[in-house]
Amino acid sequence: MSTIVRVEEPSSTAATPRQLARSESGSDRVFAIGARAVGAMVLVITGGIGIFLAVQAVPTIRHYGLRFFTETQWQPEADVVGIGSVLVGTATVALVAMTFAFPLGLATALYISEYAPARIKATLVSMVDLMAAVPSIIYGLWGFFLLQPLAGPLARWLHTYLGWIPIFRVDTDPHAALWEQTRYTASAFIAGITVAMMVLPMASAVMREVFSQAPLGEREGALALGATRLGVIRSVVIPFGKGGIIGGTMLGLGRALGETIAVLLIISPSFDLKFRPLEIGTNTVSALIAGRFGDATSTQLSALLTAGLVLFVITLVINTLAAVVVSRSRSGAGTDI
Amino acid sequence: MTTVTAAVPPEAELARHQGELRTYLRTVDDGPVSAPPAPRRHLSAATAEDRTVALGSLAAGAAAAWVICFRLLPWGNPLAYAVTGFVLFLAILTVATSITASGPAVTDRLVGAVITGGAAVVGLALVSTVAYTFIRAAPALPHINMYVQDMAAVGPRDALSVGGVAHALLGSVMQIAIAVVVTVPLALGTAVFMTEVGGSFARVVRTVVEAMTALPSVVAGLFVYSVLIVTLGFPRSGIAAAMALSVMMLPIIARAADVVLRVVPSGLREASLALGASRWRTVWHVVLPTARPGLATALILGIARGVGETSPVLLTSGAAPFFVLSPFTGVMNSLPLFIYSTVRSGEPLYVERGFAAAAILLTGVLVLFVAARLLARQRSGR
């Protein structure tokens, strides 16, 4: 047996590239069209909400002009409607929430990624996720029944000793023999702490995710150079996770601005333009919507929708900025928020 | 001490093996080569001294705070006591550590204590939330009627042995079931479109869906209220509440499913297509089964989010105190709304019923959460 090798001119056997059918077969086309149709439908539904809100806002803005953003009162019967005070109230509650949520969330993330024994790490991660899954009404109950009686005296303490700082002022006498307990309840301070409980796990989960991706080589390098655990955190973990810290905090802020039911349960609505978180009475955009929708006429409804649009736009801008910060930073690689 | 590491052949044998290549080891005769085995250093474990100092500081801080809060100053309040105690603990820890350790070590301990303390506060907050709900619900939970009866003809003064939250539970289940039936095909279809078909239009859809995850839930409720109820004249009903929940959940689930589908290895897709499967068969038999645990987790977490949301149902469903079996006819209660309205009423017995509903809701969310965890673990085990 011998093998016969054909000898051919290379030019005569030049392979002609097979024509791959670019046109899809029937079932593929049906699939692509079907998927596109579902996508278009969802686009119409979700985008429709945004467009609907924007369209509803036009008559309101045309009627009230820019005064809509600066007017503090919400008195539709007197044709005076504005979101000045509720915007300030929303910012106050969110600011108080972030004052508590940022340090505690950062500490939790650092503890889980740097300090916790390896055995309980997975459990702690689940607990933080569980904390994010607890319904907001339950936190509302916690804030209203458990926190409020405890935080009232704390607010009075802050007022007594730090009352000379404007933000800790309350319109009452802290040294009175029978101090006015009610002046310190139903405030932005208590609502803010409750909201902090909801946004903290969100922010903390993003931060921990980023911290856990800090490069091992750099950690070990820092340890080998004699760094303490704090040294590793300061020189490796925090610089690497800066994007995650900022992004997680902003995501939490976005959630804090839109939180409704816990705030509605705790605050006593007021339309004063003030920045005194410890004092009774504040209002937020979402609480305004939930409190006023029932007896609204169609004009008032479109005013409420405009307030909702403003809230949505603020949240959207913050979330987009958060996504950009996380993806731009070094820590963005592989993080998923 | 002479350490012989290999047998050394005599000269004659060396000559015999001239032909082959062999390696010979030198006899080492210069003292011990191997250092005595060093005990492995524990890098992270705290020493007994550290632990003693920390525990002692904690005890000292607690005691000093007791003196300050309850004996010297009028701060007799658990919260003030905890804050004062923690600050004093940090101060005492710093002083006690600086006796034995140098500057960086002291800072390290101090920051470690602050971070551990912060995490402990968060843990305490979570535990207190769950425990407080169940403790306040304890008087109402043992009554069987709480799970099987509704609140029709139950007055504010009626004892806990009459009436229950079953109507709200049924309403919640029905509303969330409708929302899931509406949301899941759309969300899954969109996720498949975004990952499997792609193109510039898919990018537009993805951008809009991601933007809509920022929609506050109360605005979703207000949208459905003004479109369905005010403009189209639907009554306040279970179906309106389900629509509000769907509007809220759709972007969340679509985005989560998109993330899950994106991490399916493209090698699997290519293998299926190379075997001649159509794109639809590839998605149905390869992509979706591979991503099933992740999709289930995304769905369950979306349900857990939806079932606890109060503001969309507050605006759209109305609250009926009795069983409503049809979601189309009229007002219908749900657990979050029941909790909100009972707590707002301020009647002590109503508040207890509200807490019972909260405990049931929390249990449901916990069960969903554990189910999601188990499914996720199944994925990582593969």
C-alpha cells in the first residue's frame, strides 16, 4: 500500500469561501422579531411613564411658572402650590439619613471584608442582604414605636448642648422643668434615622463588593512592608474602593430621596421652610404625594405628578452619576450595581 | 553533625559509571543547614493581651457611663447610655493600649474598635427590628382566628380573639400573583432581547429600563392612579394595585435578569448554534436553563420587594375590611396597607393586629429570602 499524493497547481484549487447565509432562517427571524416586540413593549411602558409625567408637568409649569419650585405652601384651594418647602424637607431627611447611613455602612462593609472571621463572613453578607429585603413599613413601625421614644431625649440632649449651632435649634426651651416632649417627636431627625436603616444595607453591599475585589497582591505587599490592618485599609482598600464608596453612597441617597411610607408614618406634615431637623414637622415630596393624592382635583393631580417628576429626575441624575462614578473608577471593574 | 543527603559512590564505582550521566550530591559538613522550624505567626488573630485589654476597657467604659448617665448627669436614657459608654470605651482602650504598644498599633486598635462598634450597631438595629416586630405581635399571633378571619364587623374595642388579617394576606397574595404574571414574561422577554438579539435598539431599551429603576415607588403608584383610576375610570381595586406593583417591579426584575443572562458563558451559546440549533432553541434549551437559579433569585428578590411596598397599593387599592375574591370589582386590602391603616388608627388593639400582620409579612419575606439564597447556593455548587 502506498499513498498517492496528488500534485496540483495551487492556483487551480483556490478555495472559494462559502457563502454564509446572512439572511436568517424562518424561526430565527420569528424569534428576533418576537424579542424585539417584547423589548419595544417594555420600552413603551417604561418610557411612557416618563413621557406621561413630563406631559403632565407642562400645564402645571405653565400655570405656576418657576414659582412652583420656590413657593413653600401647598394650598390648592387658594391656587398657591409649590414644592419649595417639601424639596428642602426631602433634602433634610435624606441628609440626616446619609449622615447615619454613610459611616455605619462603611464600617459594616469594612468589618465584613477586613475584620470578620472567615467562618461568619458569608452569614454577615446574607444578613446585610436580608436587611435590604425587610419591607419599609416594618422599618416604619420600628422607627415610630421603638426609636421615637428613645430619640426624643437624644434630640433634646443635642439641643441642650449644641443648640447654639443653627441646625440643632428647636423652637422651645430645653431647660424647662417639664420639657416639651412633643416638640422633639415626628421630626426629620427620626424619619431620617429610619430611612437610614433602609439605605444602609444597599450602600454597604456595594462598598463591600468593591472592597472584596481589592487586589490581593497589594494587600500582601502592604502587610509585608509592616502595615497594620488600618494601614492596609488606608493604603490599599480605601483608594481602590473609592468609586464603590461614592457610588454606593449615591445609590443609597437616591433611595433615601424616594422613600415614602416610613416617612409618612413618622413625620407630622408642615410646610415651613426650615432646616431644623430636630424639630417637629417636615414634609417630603413622596409623603406629600401619598398624603394629598386622595382629595386632589385634576389640576392638583397634575401638580402632584409634577412634584413626582421632579423627584424622579433628581433620583435619576443621582443614580446615573453613581453608575458613572463606579464605572469610571478603578474599582469599577467587574462590580455590578 | 554531619548531614548526608545522598549516598556517595566510591572511586571505583565512579569509574564504572563514567559512561552515564549522573548527579552526585556533596557531603555537607558545615553545621546544621535547616534552621529550627519557626512557629507560624498568626497575622490576624488577636493575642490574649489584646482581648483582655479590650474586654477590660469595655467593662470600664460601661461602668463609667453608668456613673455619668445615672448618677452625675440627668441623661438616664438607654440610647444616651450606649453612646456615652462607647465613647468612654474608646478613650479607655486608647489609654490602655498606649501603655504597651506604639503609635500605629494604638491607632489600629482604636479604628478596629470603631469599625467593629459600627458593625455591631447595624447588627443590633437589624436584630431589634425583627425581634421588636415579633415581640409586639406576640399577644395576637397565638390566636388561630388571626390567620383565618377578616376584619368585617370587628370594632376597635373587640378582643384579639375576634377577627384576623386573612383578607389582607389573601389580597397581598392575589395582587403579587397578578403582578408576577404580568411582569415575568415581559421582564424575561426584554432581558432575552437585550442580551441575545442586541443592536442599537436594545441599547436604547436597556438605557430606559435602567433609568426607570430609579422611579420612586410612590410615583409609580401615582402614575397608575392618575391613568387607570382618574382618567380611565377604573374603580380602586386589586387589579389597579397589581398594575402599580407591576410598573414598579418590571424595571427591577428586567434589569436583574439582564445581569444574570449576560454572565451565561458565550461558549455554551456558540456550541448550541454550531450544532445547528436555531436561536430560539438556543435560548430555550441552553441560555435560560443555565441561568435558571440566577433568574429565580432575581424574581424572588423582586417579589420580596414588591410584596412589602406600601405606597403603590396605598394609592391604588383602597382598603376593604373583608374578604374580596375578585380583583376587578372593588377595594381590596393587602398586608402593608393593613399595617399602615391599623397603626395610623392609633387604637391599641388595632395596633396589635397591625403588628401581627407585620410579623406575617416579615415571615413571608424571610421565607422568600431564604428560598432565594438556597437557589443561589445551588448555582455556585455546580
